[in-house]
Amino acid sequence: MAPKDWTSTVGRRPSYRLWGLLALAFILIFFITPVDKLRSLRPESLKELENYSYKLPEALHPQDSVGDADQARIGLVSMAYGNDTAVYDRAIESHARHAARHKYPLFVLRREVAEGYWSKTLYLISLLIQELAKPESTRLEWLMWFDADSVVLNREIPLEVFVPDKSDAAFDNTNVVSAHDQWGMNTGIFFTRVHPRSVAILTKAFGYPTWRPEEDLQHAYDQRALDLTICSAEFQRNVLWVPRPFFNARHEEVVPGTMFVHFYSDTKRPEHMQEWLEKGETGRDADMQIPYNESYYPAQVDQFWSTARECRSLVQLGQDSIKSVQDQTLRKVLQENLARLESACIWKTEDVANLKVIIDEVKLATHW
């Protein structure tokens, strides 16, 4: 899907219907969810883990006694409810073992709080607001959503390598780290920064059926709404697209050391999930437990970050250099190259090889 297909019309003032919907959402978050609507899953099979790192929503700071060096940066979020969640509970347990390994708090929504998939959006908004209400020094920095049809294969890979550090000014405006698939944004596993803008993005996505009622959101309506929102002119610069296999690898893409496998649109999902779940539960997954520095990730991840950072730095250099150019012909050439580079920094970061080609071509044309 081309970027122009993702970009929705923006700039209109929210209608009174939207404000009413947002008011209803916040009433739901602050008054309904504390009453047993948001409770974490603690699988019986994992109770023996003494260093277990689940964080119950009502126990806001279970690790307050640890030092700053142990302060968690990332929290994990999912949901599973209904009459038949056994296999999904087991998948969540695989994430719990990964969370325990790295001391990530884990939140799991166990009851429906909105129609269908909208529970996912509201739960994320709720957790973001809970974190923002805390002193900054005790907040999580990121939340990683994972659908319960994903399984952790390699517990040794830390999630921090996939999100920008808060000290990295090049990515100050990044609120969502995600990947594409053939349908657009893959919302099965993605990261959102604990930041007021992230609340705005998710709230606008939740209100999409109200402020854009003419839009056909199709079956995966929450995914489509979030995709359209983050790809709009308003928020497209707040998203960082990463190579999909980083944390959305499909079954056929798994190799030794792969961290996650996500079974979206897998025609043999039950069989494939069962296969990997049994390996993890019986200890037959030792071949997958490869430390980060010994895995294939560092070469790919480091190249991704260095290229994305170079692109953003070159944009800043280009913007600064154009200010002093008086020759209109040269100015036009520079502006065309800058526009190409800016577009690449938004839409091409997941394709590292292609992005490097664009960077080199712009450098050659502009001498930046």
C-alpha cells in the first residue's frame, strides 16, 4: 500500500460528537476500569518464579524498593478474555517468562471493556494515563502491545534495543514504533511511548468512527483506525517504521535466536502455536535461547538505527543549509532533494538498504 493510500484528510475541528465520545472514554477509564475490569493474569504455572515481574494494575509500584538501575523502561500489555482462551493464556505465559527474565511489568486485560477490539485501544489509553500520573522518575517510558497470538521464542533478547533511548534527540518526536505488513500497520506487536501525544493518537483512533463516519474501517477496524491516524499528516512524523521481522516474524521466518513469532493470518495457527508453545513449556527450546550479542540481531538493529539517525540528521542539515541559498535554481534543486529525504525518513526507514541508497543519492546531489 502506497503512503498516499494511508494518508487521511486532516485539519478539521473535532465535532461535538467527538468530544462527547472522548468524555465517555475517560469516564470508562477512570470510573469503570478500577472496579475489577483491568486485572492482570498470573498463570499458576509461573507462581514459583521468585523474581516474577508481573505488575498488578492496583499495585502501582511493586518494585519501588529496587535502585534506579533496575527501573523498568518498558511495560508489556495484552488482553485475553472469553470462553476459550486456553491457548492464548499459554502464549501470554511465554511473554510472562520473557518479562520475568528482564523485569518488565506485564498487564493483561481479562474482561471486555468496549465492543470488540476497541478494548485494546481503551486499555492502552488507560495504562498510558496511569503512567503519566506518576512522577516522571518512576514512569515507564514505553508500552509494548502484543496480541495473544504471538509467542516468545528467545527470552534472551531485550526489548530496549527496538526503541529509541530518551537521550537520543534524533527521535524525540517518536511516539510509535511499528512495522508494516501487506495490510498496513501491524498492530499485533508495537510500541507506544508514555507521552501525552500517544494518548492523543490513540484517542483520535478510538474516535475515528465518529469523526470520520464515512470511512469503511473493514473487519480489523481498530487496526485500520490506528493505521489511518498515525499515517495522517498530523502524526506521520511521530511514527518510526522498523523491519517487520524484528518483532513480528512469521512462522516461516523463524531461525535460531528469533525473539517473537506472530501467527497473524496463519492458516495453520493452532498447529503452529501448539508446536512452539510445547517447546517452550517442556524446555525443548534451548537452541532458541541465544544471547543478544551472539544473535543475528545486533548487525541488523545497529544498521537500522544508524541509517534512520543519519537520515534525520541529514534532513536537519539540509533545512539549515537552504536558509542561506540565494540562487533560486539551486534552491529549487535543494528543496526537491530535501522533500525526497524527508519523505524517506517517514516512510522508508523499515527498508534500510533502500533508505541508504536515497541518503547517498541526496548527498551526491546536494553535497550535504
